[in-house]
Amino acid sequence: MATANKGAKSRNSAPKNKKTTDNKKQSGSKKPGSNIGNTRSREDFTADIIKTIAFVGIMIFIFFCTIGLCGRLGGWISNALFACFGAMAYILPVLCALVSIMLLYDDYSGYMIRKSSFVGVLLVVLCGVSHAVVHIDWGFKELTDAVVYSVNNKAAGGFFGTFLIGILYPLLSKSGTWIVLVVGII
């Protein structure tokens, strides 16, 4: 009886080994011209370089818009950026260019997407900090007043900073808001 079980075990183990060797052979075989792993074709690499150059060029144009060097169209773009981000509109093109380069050269991996979303959250927190530095105590009665102030003075935190401070300041007062903003940056 013991020999029968021993024979059954050996019969069962043989096909398992055969399957694993077949799987190894299948996974090791490759078709000619196929990409393996993270290797990319030359066309994909060239397309990524063209995308990067184009996007960095657009970000340079937007940066020149924020400092007032691009005429009427640049003024409109600048006003829109300062209305949304306030003083952080100056660093927005630089951050966008860096994030796009990181995403393109890491093949849009999940890790890099999480990092780039973290950069977006950090930008909003920095908008809140810039708004708090300029005027945390006196606030605005309406959000539109804060946006107009940010556009006209190229300061404060724009819509995002005013919105963030508008939520935090009534709940936590001045010191609590500063603590949350500093912890948010760290």
C-alpha cells in the first residue's frame, strides 16, 4: 500500500515538473522584433523626445507670459494663471515642465503619477501659504474679491489659496491654519 502511494506521488509530480518546464520554455521564447520588459523602440523614444521638447517649449512660453513678455495673449494667460494660483503662477510652468519630463521618461508608471499628483497638492498648499503670508487676518468677503486682488497685484494665492484659507481660517484660527499649512508642505 505504501508502494502504491509512492507510485501515485511520483506519477503526480512528473506532470507538474513537465508543465513548469513547458511554461519556462514558453516565457523564454520571444518573437523577432518584439519589445521585452521596459525596452522601447526607437520610434517611441523619438516621439517622447518630441513631446518633451514641445511641452517644455509651451511651458517657457507660459513663463514668459507670467512675466509680461508675450503681448495681449500673454496678458490673458497671465491673468488666468494669477487668478487661479496667485503668486505661484511664476513657478507653475517650471513644475509642469519637470513633471512632464518625469512622466514621459518613466513611461507613465503608477509611481510617477502618484508623485505628480503630490506635486499638484503641494502647489495648492503653497497657494494657501502665499495667500496667508499676504493677508490671513483680514480675508475677503467674497472669493471674487480675492481673485481680482491676485490678478491686479500679482500676489496672494489666487482662487485656490483663498479657497483653502477660507476653509481653514474659520475652523482653526490663525495659528492652527499656519500649523496645517507648514505640515502640508513637509
